[in-house]
Amino acid sequence: MTDFGSFGDVHVDLDDEYVAMAEIRRPPHNYFDMHLIGSIAEAFEALDADPRCRAVVLCSEGKSFCAGAQLGGGGDVRALPVSQPGRHLYDEAVRLFSTHTPVVAAIQGAAIGGGLGLALMPDFRVAAPEARFSANFARLGFHQGFGLSATLPDLVGQQRAMELLYTGRRVKGEEALAIGLCDRLVSQADLRGEAHALAVEIAKSAPLAVKSIRETLRGDLPARIRAATDREKAEQERLQKTADFKEGVRAMGERRTPNFQEG
């Protein structure tokens, strides 16, 4: 295993089987912001340019795969720098979706909200039974983001996607496998090994052929993510100003059922 380097809070190792392990290091919950998504994109772009890498495993330290944005109890997104002059979180997401090397995610715990969006970026997901998937935006009085408007229906179908988005309910590992949110279900102890094994199987195929096939199957995905996130961003900015959003975030912090008033 060769130390490929660190990209912000993302560390990458590259082995002699043409597989890179890209690990997010913001334990225990790996909350994201614009800088973290940009760091993952930077790492993946560097791996795209390196002929020693033919597949990537995306994993994370700690209890959760990615618990999304860290929301403040007063209805503000205090710990989430979503933009800077001329740049937005979703610009980094489009950049990430535009990379070319196949990716396998190892999902050991929660993939919640925008963290679910990040989990659906890879080509495949290997999950543990303890994994929990949730598009909990409506329970916060918010609109979904991170391109889930495009990726979630692709995986589970339009009707199931609407159910998951309208209700925000949590899906555990066994159900995730049954409905297509993940591709393999293995014990927590075997999770990274199984994700790596799948990546090795991909890396054994002809890399030009794999990239060509991937381009055929996913080629328009970055454009669809751009269109989806443009809509998602506008709706999130609108709904973030509402009393319902403040109540949803406050209720989450207080661990109670929110009392929404359509305001």
C-alpha cells in the first residue's frame, strides 16, 4: 500500500492491485461542507490522472459514513460553509460527479441527508446491516439536495424515491439491499474487505473498456446533477427562510416531533 497523499480531510492510499482507498477523516459523523466535497473531488481528479489507479473505494472513519450537514438548533446551517464568492457546495458536487474512475462506497453507518447524496455518487455501495439511509429533508422543512432528485429515482424508481423523500424515513441495510440503495450487504467486520474485493474485480478488467462503458451508462450524469442541483439550491434557499425550516431543525436538536405550520 502506497501513501498517495492527503487532500484536506481525505486521505488516499494506493495498492499494487490498481485500487485506491480514499478515506474521509472527520469522525465520528463525517459532517460535510463545501471544503470536504471539494477535497474528495480533488482526490478523485488526481486519481483519474494516475494510471496506477483503476478503481476507488470511498470509505470513512468513525460511526457514520456521512451524516450530512451539521445543523444548528436555531434553524441556521452554522457549521456548513455552503458557498464562497463565485463558488457553491453543489459546484463541488458536480465536479465530483464529473470524475471518471469507478468508485465503490463502503457504508458502515448513517448516510443521512446530503450524506445520502454523497453515498449515491459512487457506482456501487457495499453496506453493513447497521447502515442507515435517510433523505430526511422534509422532516426538516427543507428540499432535498446533492443531486438526489436525479440519483435516488435512478436507483429505487420514481415511486419509492417519492416515498423516501416525502417521509424522510430511515432505511436499514437489509431493506436498502432489497430496494436497490446498496448492492451488497456484509458484516461490519468484512465491509472494507468486500468493497475492496469488488474494486479489485473492476480493476482486473481493461481500464479503457471500463471507462468507455461507464461513459455510456453515466455520461450525462454530471449534466443531470447540474440541472438537479440548480433547482435544489433555489428551493433550499427559499425554504431556509421559512418558520417550518427553523422548527424542523429545532425539533431535531430537541429530539421531538416537529410542529409544522406551513409558514
